[in-house]
Amino acid sequence: MSSNRRDFLRKVTAGAAGVAVGGSAMGMSAKSYGKIIGANDRINLAIMGLGRRLGAYPAPIASKENNVELLYLCDVMEHQRENAAKRFSKVIDYKPKLENDFRKIIEDKNVDAIINATPDHWHAPGAIMAIKGGKHVYVEKPCSHNMNESEMLVAAAKTYNKVVQMGNQQRSSDHTQEIIKEIHNGVIGVPYRAVAFYVSGRGEVPVQKKVAIPTGLDWELWQGPAIHREYTEETWNYNWHWYGWNYGTAEAGNNGTHELDVARWALQVAYPQSVYVEAGKRHFFHDGWEMYDTMDATFKFGGDKVIKWDGRSRSKHDTYAMGGRGTIIYGSEGTVFVDRGKYILYDRQGKIVKDSKSTSKEAGTALGGGGDMSTSHVTNWFNGIRGNTKLNAHIAEGVISQAMVHYANAAYRIGHGFDIDDVSGRMYDKDAMKLWGREYEPGWEPTL
């Protein structure tokens, strides 16, 4: 890659942390910085983490219109690197390099951008390392493990002038954008309450026991910034979500992030003023699940607005008769239900006014993912890197929605709710503030 091209890519988002989202005044317009780089310049890309989110990336990367070259496929599990290579071989006519150690990719000056699809504990630290290494970043949800990481991630994007998109892909859903705009224009009067829900029928998980590290897994690197320990059965692949707070953010972080983001978007609120949580382990009492599997959280905002989170990981009763996930927005003159596939608009009497009948094929409650929303969301990031458009989920917006997850988890962990500064996001509780950050494995602490 020529030095001129590298200079262009370094300059493309001078002030990129200020890409405006949803009308927020956070920096230069797309028109202004779009003149810095040619719209057809190729973006050299790497993917870090080749597990269950892999299905979201082949389509946007293979698209000729996006003009992307995939230089690296990186994962700490050998067979996931090989499986990813096979999957991409069906849609691209060249072979990306397979890499175990993410740090080697950061050192490669030819890499312009990185998709971070690792487990939760790696999201912010990995993204910050990549940003400092000169890369634009697409970081999957949850974008952070705690509030301190959220602050650091936004600061890194601003300091190093990089385009950072959060992977809450419903922000790039046509039908969701349409109905949110209508809500903001008064279609249901004054919106005052939103209920975000997710229900799933997850079963028992094994009680942890020490076993040999799976063949092909770099266990030490998988743990990375988390406190290191001996390997226990079934941890690395998915059950890390439920095995304590060292790696995961529970179901609120795993799935609630999406619906809570839509709820906040619809109500046009930022940080809440208080959080109250009722949560616990309600199923399979003697299995290996170590945190809540059922949560009801209430967030109160200024302007007499409320968001509720109803998360049930292991009870699939369809309380709302709307499928496994979605968001209901109540207004003074009507109600809206919206999920990944459609929206339904009701008047104040409960009569259906409009059913969008979207043709979206985005994954819902199934493990893994991919679909047209993911394709659009990644493409939006590519276009943001080139300065052709504003990001739909700029990290500075993403961390505000992510905060509700961290507040709910903190309230559960300390056993009571608390008040919040709705300007700074700080928690008015000394016990909760102890969870503002986390302890890291020595030598792995993220820094700016």
C-alpha cells in the first residue's frame, strides 16, 4: 500500500468521534469530511473473532460495491479460523491470512479497519488497542464490559480520529428507522414508556469443572484482559456468558442491549435518573449458571419517561404475543410494536393502523446471526470510513444505550437500585461505583 494512501486513510476521519448520529451535534458533517478520501478507495480489513457472529460479515465484505479486501481472519481457536476460511472461500476469490494473535494484525500497517466480534471482555480492550494502532473499528455489542471501558472507548475514537461503529444493527433497519422517525414526528402523540423484552428457552448448562484445554485453543490469549484462571469445561465456546462476571455481561448485555437501544432511540432520552431491578436465577437451580436468568428492570428518565427491560433467558412464555423479542412504545395517542422483522402501529383504542410487513431476514433469537440488517450496518460503517455518510450507531451514541445494561447489572450485583446523574451518567451509590470499572489481568489493562 502506498504511503499516500495510508496518509489518506489516516486523515479520512479527522474529528471522526464527532460523526453526528440522530441529529446530535458531535462534529463535522459527512459532506465536509467526505472530501478527504475518494469514495472508491479500497478498505483493507481484518476480523477478530470468528465465532457465532461470523455469518454477519461475508455478504458486506464480498459486495463489489463496498470495495473491501479481507486481509486477515483472526481467532484463538484453530478450527474457527479454518471454518471461516472455508466460508469466505465461497464468496471471495482470494485467501486472507489466518492469524491466532490479534496483536500481529494491529502491527500490520496495511490493515485499515478491524471488526471485533470476540467475547464481551475483549470488546472494549480489543477495540481500544486497534484504534491506538491506527484502525477504524466495528465493535459488536456489548461495546463494553463496564462504564469505565465505555468512557475509554469514546475517548480513544476521539483522540485517534477513528470511525467506530457499535454492532447494534437494528439502527440500520429501514423499517425501524421509518417508525422511529414517525414516532418522533408525533404519530403516537407523546411517547412516555417503552417495554423492551427478550425471551428464550435456554436449557441447563454444565457445572464448571476443570478439564484439559480444548485442542487448538490459545486459552491464555482467549482470556486476554480478564483475570486468568484454569480452563473449565465448555467455557470458551458460549457458556462464558453465564459463568460469572469475569467474561460476560449476562443476558442484559447479550441481548438486552439491542432492545434497550431501540427503546431509548424511540423515547429520545439519554441517561436515566434511576434504576430498579428485580432479578434472580429462576430455573435449573443446581446447574452451572452463575448469574440471573430472569430480570425485570425499570429505568426512570427526565420528562416522566420510563423504559422497562423484561429479560427471560430460560422461560419462553410469550407474554406479549409478539414473538421472542422486540420493543413496545406507548404514547399518548397510540402504541407501536417493533422488532427485527416488522413494526405495527396501533391507535389509542388498540386498532391496527399500519403493519409494515417488513421483508427483513435478520436473525432473531437463534444463536449466531446475520441478515440484511447486519449487511446494511457493516456497509454503513464502510461508508462512514470513506466519509460518504454518517454512522447509524456511532460509539458515542452506543455507550449511552449500553449504560442501561451496566446499571441493571450493577443493581442486581449490589442488591438494590440507585439514582443516577442523568448528565454525566455517574451512579449515586458507593457500592455501585465500585463496579464502574473492573480488575484486569496484570499487563492487560487498557490505556489511551
